[in-house]
Amino acid sequence: MIRILKYGEVENAAIFARAQSTVDVGGVVREIIANVKENGDAALFAYCEQFDKAKLSSLAVTEDEIEEALALVEPRFLAILQKAAANIRRFHEKQVRSPFALDDRDGVVIGQKITPVDRAGLYVPGGTAAYPSTVLMDAIPAKIAGVQTVVMVTPPNQEGKVNPVILAAAHVAGIDKIFKVGGAQAIAALAYGTESIPKVDKIVGPGNAFVAEAKKQVFGAVSIDMIAGPSEILIVSDAGSDPRFVAADLLSQAEHDKLASAVLVTDSMDLALAVQRELEVQIPQLARAEIARASIDNNGKIIVADDLTRVIEIANEIAPEHLELCVAQPFDYLDKIRHAGSVFLGRNCPEALGDYFAGPNHTLPTSGTAKFSSPLSVDDFIKKTQFTYYTKEALAAVAEDVAYFATQEGLTGHAKSATIRFEEQ
């Protein structure tokens, strides 16, 4: 049963504690990465047989396999994928940056140009659940950014097939290359390249502890989006919310995995007790009831505070991945939320809208990193390059200032480079 904690009557450590994985996979991942770097495709085929129980003749997904998958997916789901993709495109197109140049001083032009990365790699999980939504959320911003080649990796089943809904989403999103490989070995392949899989410039997408560790270890050879922790939801609610709705929204994240975190922060003890009871009604009804039960019992909590001001303070300190503002006037509180990956406003905006359909990205900062990082966006797939142009006359006007600045740092070579152009030979 979910715990109810009264703020001010328990230690803050209990209020703000998060689930932590105790699995140390660093050594295993290091060996996998080294093997893939040295042996390329041969290592990938071996790992696929070892971990996925699939003996493959080729890593690449063919056009015939994509067509076969499209034929297997229900037409209604294909139509919904298209609707969701349109919403995601509409939102992310607003994120596109423009280059600029400042030329309002004689002989001086400074500015910034925007260039997409050449190749982006998308990791799509294929374990306990298939997530076509992740395909759309990760690929569409890359395409909008102008990435030339978007490469997707995802593990196959024992028959060597990729889940049809994953391939359908990849088709809708316009992914260029798809490969049947998962786990840390897939991250290594994207980071360093193999005979089949091209080296990419950036890797995005969630995964298990091995995938997260691999992303951490290859960072530097390649850019990554973030190190994703367990899924999180925090619901801020006043007394007016329906406990059935609140319980259902908490469980929408609790069913992800046993380390997922579902938290309600409210100023109403009556609501807290009602939600506690309702969770016990709804958990047994879930297809993933065992996972949700472990998440709620071990990591879930209901925090009761004296007023909504304190409730908001607690929410900001936790800095959740998903935050629902289930209050009477949600827009009155939006600016008070300083730390959250994505905010859902009102009593009729379940977080699942964001997971699948609304348009804002669902690849979000977890584990409190919303205090300093942002959702996946078009910005993740571009580089900003500065440029500077001075005529000789414009340089002459500032050369002595530049040189003097350089000497204050003890860098006489810098100083000389600014003044040598004006010395008599």
C-alpha cells in the first residue's frame, strides 16, 4: 500500500528520497563495448544469439520486412500513428532556430550559423514492452533539425523479427536505417561503427541499466541526450480532484517498471486517503499489476502539506519528469513550477496524453535533473557555430585593446597575433 507522509512530521529524507538501482553493470558494459570496437558485426551477431536468442544472417531491416510489418499493423493504429506524428511535428517545428548575423559596425560581421549533426542514432527498447511512441518522439525532432541520416537500433525477438508496431512507427517517422541489435552492444555500434552500422554523432533514446551505462561510457566519442533513470510522475492536487483520476494517473507511470516513482503532493488529507484506497482497487485490474504493485509499495508516496504554496515548493524540490497540476486554476500556478520535465495542466490532462499524442516530447529529464536539463528537442540535433569577420581597418581600431587584454592573462603570443599585422617590416 502507498505511504502517506505528513510534511513536517517526517524527515525530509523520506519526503525527497528516490528509488536507486543497485545493479553495478559498469564492468560488463566495458567488456561489451571493447568487444564491439574490436570485432564489429561478429560481436553483434554473437550477442544477439546470446541475449536475444536470435540467430541472424543480417543486422539490417529490409524494405520487405517493413512492408510485412505495415501489413500486420491494424489500420486504425496506423492512422493514430499518423495523427500523433502530425502533432509532434507541429510542436517541434516551433523549436527550429534561425541563424543570425550582426553587421551594424563598420568592417565587422559576427554571427551564428545552425548545422544539424550528420547522423543521429536512436535506441528503441524491445524488452518488457514495445514503445512506438519513442520512435516518433526521437526521430521527428531529428528530421525537423535536418539530420541527413537517422539510424534506429532495436532488439529482435527470437525469430529475428522486430515488433511490427516499432517498424510501422519508424516508417511514419521517416527513419533511414534500422538494425536488429539491442543492449549495450547497440550503443557501442552506434558510437564506433561496425561493418553494417554507421558511426553516428549523437545517440538518443531510453533503455535499461546496461543501455544507460553504455551511453555514459561512450560519451565523448559521441554525444548523448541524457542518462535516463526510472519513470516518474508527481501530481500536485487540491481537494477538488476525483481520487479515481488521480490514482489512475499515478499508475500510468507505476506500471512502467518496479523502480518507477509515483508521487501525489496535496493539501488534502481526505484526498490522500481516498487515493490510497482507490489505488488498491485499480492495481489488480492492470495487465502489469505485479510491476505496478512493486512500484507503488516501494517507491510511491502521498505527501500531505498544509497549503498549496508548500505543495508547489515540494514539487520544485523533487523536480519530477512528469508533473500534473490537478488544481482549479492550473495556469495560475504554471509560472510557479520551476523544475519539471513536462507539465500537464488541469484535471483532464493525464500524462498519457504527453506520452503518445499531444505533441510535446516525452523523452524527459529524470532523477531530479529537470533542475538543470530539458526535454529532447530539435536543439539536440543541431550545432551552433559562431563566425567573426573584421576588415584590416576594423582590426586596427581594436588591436591594442585585444593585445592588452591578452597580456593580462600572460599570453604574449595572443597579443602579438593582434598587433603584428600593423608592424613595419
